[in-house]
Amino acid sequence: MCACLPLLLRTRLFPAAVSSMEARILSRLMPAAVDLHSKLPFSSPRLRFHAIAALLETASVSGRRGIGRDDRLSISRRFRWKIEKTAVAAASSRRDYRKVRSRRVNATKKKKEKELELSVKICLEEQLPEDPETLDIAEMLRLNVPMAMKLAFQSLSNSEYNTRDNAISDVGGFESVELSVLLCNDEFIQKLNKEWRDEDHATDVLSMSQHIPELNLPILMLGDIVISVETAARQAEERGHTLIDEIRILVVHGLLHLLGFDHELSDEAEEEMVREEELLLNGLGWKGKGLIQSAGANESPHFDHLDEDRKREGSLRFYKPKYSYIFCDMDGTLLNSKSQISSANAEALKEATSRGVKVVIATGKTRPAVINILKMVNLAGKFGIISEFSPGVFVQGLLVYGRQGREIFRRNLDPGVCREALLYSAEQKIPLIAFSEDRCLTLFEHPLVDTLHTLYHEPKAEIITSVEQLLEGVEIQKLIFLDTAEGVSTILRPFWAEATGDRASVVQAVPDMLEIVPSGTSKGSGIRMLLDHLNVTPNEVMAIGDGENDIEMLELASLGVALSNGSKKAKDAANVIGISNDEDGVADAIYRYAF
């Protein structure tokens, strides 16, 4: 065994140069390492190697910095996994994880006969979002876990158990106790389950002992508790308490497993562990029932009855985005039937952007109109989703703005079509709005013209009574006729579809408006141009819309969501159909499909 030690020193468990402090630590541990060969209950060289690694990591004695644990697999006492349905005794970490406020928790008793140092490491797995609540929870656990350990140790010394594995009998015989708690996401804990338990699904908590009684070390290495914050967030919502409450419950459950409790051994073992969970939670003043009782109160301990595609608002931040961009329509989609953005939709957009998803508006509206609307829900400006310096597709793709809000495309309507439409409006007394970049122009006053400003938030229309004067010196991107839904469908649309021929196209975003736009242009073509400008592929895009003018956008995106209030053609073009705009359809689509 001694001949193997130089090889160990050359592995990545140690830095190239060993410091004098590390040398002293190694010299202290060498006798135990040499003695390990005859005491290990296994013969695999690889497993023996990791046992030595676990031993050498105990160099954290008396508050000293531990010697590298990069990519090291934790090992269990006798490699016996304690397996369960909802709280499984197993955990290990094959990749790096970051330490939160990397400092040890030293909770020492007042000097009596012997001091017991509690060394607790609270870590976050790399892929877990570093949002404020997660960091607050990690900081809270830094204080909570030693409290739970102290109370659990007191209970061990004051109680007798018939089913507990008593490999850890008296913690008072140790100089220090070490424990790590790793917070991770579902993907990480699922990989652990698949690799170590051959079960390909996520669980809420895994625990694994590192205690090897045969070594007779002065340090009690309790092991690791791994908690999926995603699963904990769903369970917290299901059980009606906060995320920190649920994580505390999981910590208690995992800790009891490390101390030898196993509720799957027998009914008596379950009763003993239930009592111990309740004793600890009550003694600590923490909310909620123990995990065993909570899981038993539900049909499925893993909550398989929940729609797994539905990412709930309270736990959205723990999911990785599936898409880099969300292209969203305004009228009939983000806006409800009152042309307002609901608080639920606004919060969903804020949540998505906070997770790194870029939301881009693609609409028939002008940019000023969109800015005015989103300003009402604090989504406009530098830290919102729209400003004069952000990309977007406006006026049915006829005005496209790219990086820094700079115009990258403009398409104007045929002047001949504009003249014919304005003359028709004057003769038939049907209001018509001409869109010229950020301006709206019309020939006469009309209540429907006013609604375009008051209800749809477009710039207030400028009245210019002469057709020639209106056309002079302006570029018009599109025209909108305003009438009843019946008038649009039975008179205006058939007439102008024939009158424009191949010079222009007619589209509808809402039933009581008919839009005349340049041929060969659409919201979809504007989005394609913007994606090329941003070097973004359609595979990175999710689109949400409702109208005929959204069809190309829905077909182009990797996932197209048409709301149920949309046109039949839009719904036929979409991948999925969501709930209506009056039911917070955008929020539902984001929570359900974007993560």
C-alpha cells in the first residue's frame, strides 16, 4: 500500500506543489492511509482509491482548508445505498459546484469536557440559477443546518431506537463533524439517480454517508445531502408552504438517513423515523410535516399527476430556457379584449427576461404605440422589453429595428394604391388611417379614428383634409380601413383584394380593421430579416400570436403558439394552441413551453 501513495500524490487530488501546511496534514494522515488497506470491505482498486481520497480530504480538521475534491466521487459506508421513493439515500457529485459565501460554519459548544466542531458546507450546483431567493436560502441553511445537527445529536444520546443503524453511536467521541448540502436542479439529481440507482427520474433529496467506522478517525464525515430546488419548489407549492420550509424538511429527512434511520426497512422503522422528523421540526420551530407524512398525503411522491410541461410561476426560475427569443404579437395576443396587458402576462414577461430570454415584439402597431402600452406595466425603457434602442418588428414587418434600435428595413406602400384608397375613403366616408413611420394621418374626424388612439394607443391621428396635401412629402408604409366587422368582411375586403391586385396585399389583425400592405411583405419576413441580422436561428425562437398576419411567424419559429381566440388559419399553422388572450394566454404559454 505504501508503494501506491506516490501515485496518489500525482493525481488531480493534489496540486502540483504541496504547501508546508498540506505536508503537515498529509504526514498526520499517512498512518491511517496505510492502515486502510487491511480494513476496507472491498477489493476494487478504483473504490480503494476513492476511499483514500475521502480519507485525505479530512484534512479540513480544525478549520483548515480541505485538500482538493475536484470531481471526486463521494463514497458510502460499505457502499450500501439507502434507497427510497421520495427521499432517497444516495448522492454524489461528478462535476464541480460552486461554494456560496465559501466559509465554514463553526458551531462550538461552551467548553465542557470536550468541544465538538460542526463543519457545514452549503454549495450550489453550477447550473442552478443564482437568483436572490436561492442565495438567501443558501445563507439561511448556513445557520439552520448546524442547529438541526445539534438537536439530532442530542436526540441520539437521549433516546433508544430498535431499527436505527447504530454505526454512528456517540458523536461525542469525535473532534468534529463534517456535512455538505448541495442545492441543484432536476437535471442534475436525475443524472445521479440514473447512474447510481438505475432510475431515470428526479427526486427531491438524496443522501449518502461517508462515514467508515473502521478508520477510527477523529472526524465524523457524515456525508452529503443533495436537494433538487426545482422539485422542492413544486412540492412547496403543492403543500402550501414556502420554498425554504420545504428545503428545511428535506434537510431533516436527509440528515436522519445519514444518522442511520431508514423508513423503508419496516413499518416500525417508518414509525421511528416519522417520530424523529416530527421531533426535530417541532424542536427547531420549523413549519410543515415531515417528508414521510407529506409524501404519504399525496397520490404520488414525485407528483407525476402534475402536468410536467406546466412550469408554475413560483418555480419558473429554476428551469433552463428552451428558447433564446420569444417573438410576441400585441393585439389579440399580449393584449386582452380591452387592449390591456394583464398583470399575469406582465409578470411572465419579466420572469422570462430575468432568466435571459429576449422578448421581441412583432406587431402591426407602431413602435411608439408599443412603448406607450408597455410603459403602463413597467416593461418599457432600458430594463424592459421595448425601447427606442431595442430590436422589434413593427407595422406588419414594414419597419424593422435591429441592434441598438437602428432601422434595418423599411418598405413603403405603392403611392398609386395610397391615392386610390384615400379617394375611396373621402367618397364613401369610411375612415382610413395612413401609417408613416411614427405618425398616423387621416382625412376627417370620426369616432373610430379616435379609438385607434384611445383604445389601441396609436399616435393621435393628424387630420389633413386634402388627399394631395396628405400625400405630399410622406412615405406611407400601410393603410387601415376602420369599419364594422361585417362591413370589413362583406364589402371592404372583397373590393380591395381585387382592386389592389399584385400591387398590395390585404390582411386582418382584428375583425373590424382591414389593412393594406405592400405585396411580398409580412410580419414573418420582417422576423426572418431580424433573425439574420441578430445571427439567431429559428430553432432558438418561440412565437406567440393569434391572427392571419401571424401565420408566417408561427410557421417560422421552432415552436408556434396560437391562442384559442385566434383565427382558424393561425391555429392551423401553429404547433400548439394555447388559452385565450383574456385568460392570460401569453403567461400560460411562457410557463408551459418556454422552460
